[in-house]
Amino acid sequence: MEPQFKNGDKVLASFIPFLFQSPKINDIVIFEYKNKAFVKRIKKITGKKYFVQGDNKNDSKDSRIFGEILKDQILGKFIFKL
């Protein structure tokens, strides 16, 4: 997600926004994949699956590698960087 985020940055996220509405395109979300947390932007929504992609497309592990994620994998919506 460079240049907005760098490895080791701390962010505040909340699951509360997704209690009232579903994630939408361009939301920055924190999600879990293989017991690791990732911060990516939602680029496409197909049914109940979300295609997430990092802003730094040349150096990003995202849906182009591991496929779309499910809503259950989303831990929260990015609020701000600490």
C-alpha cells in the first residue's frame, strides 16, 4: 500500500462501519489471510467476494496472487494511520 502505508505502520481500524453497510469499492480494509493481517483497497466486488489490491501494484501481495477474499475475512475498515 505504499506510498500511503509502509511496513510496520500502525493503523486504527474498526468493524463497526460494516455492521451498518457492506464494504464498497475503494474502501481500505484490514483482513486476515493465512493467519496474517493485510491492508488493501477493495477494487472489485463480485457477489460476496472482494478483489483487493495494494496501491503499489508492482510490489503487492493481493488478490492477483491469492484470489478474492470473503467478507468473513475482513477484520475492519481503515480509519486512520497512527
